[in-house]
Amino acid sequence: MPTRFRPYQPKQKLLLPRAGETDAAEDARYGEANRGDEIPKELCRRQSLQAAIQAAKERLEAEQRAIELAIAGNAEWIITGNVRDIAAGELVFDSFRIATPGAWLKEDV
């Protein structure tokens, strides 16, 4: 082995076993013939891709309408199954709280 590569030998000994473990885990998860970064079949065709984009856009618009109505109606709560996306936005809502139905039922309201 050329001397310029010798400093990397200890790193190779650490990384190669992990690479094999990672490869085996990915094969188990995605199948040996797949890499795991393939485009889902439903998004490979233009028509199905456009339908998926339209559905996502409609979901976002519905969430926006719900927030607008909560603000306009001085709501105390927004009860949704999509807390993560609504609460993770850039806006901060001091006028109402966001919760899943289960979390809301556990609250003392």
C-alpha cells in the first residue's frame, strides 16, 4: 500500500464493518435490488405526480383555512390529527392551542 494511504487504514477498519451492517439493514428494508432512494411508482408518471401535488396543495389550503377560521372566531383550540405540520410552521399562535383529539380529551377544559 502506498504510504500516502497509510493514515487512512485505521479509519477503514472502523468504517468497513459499519458499512456492511448498514448495507445489510438497507437490503432488509428495501430489498436487495433496490437502493432506497427510488422515486415511488405513483410519482413516476406525470399525471400521477400532478395528482399528488394537487392533493398536497389542497391539504395545505385546508390547514390554512382552519387556522384562519380559528383566528377569526377567537377559538381556544384547533383539534387535528396533523399537529406536527400545523405547529411546526413559522407562525406562533398565542390565541389558541393545537392538539390531537386524544390529547384534547385528556385536557381539563
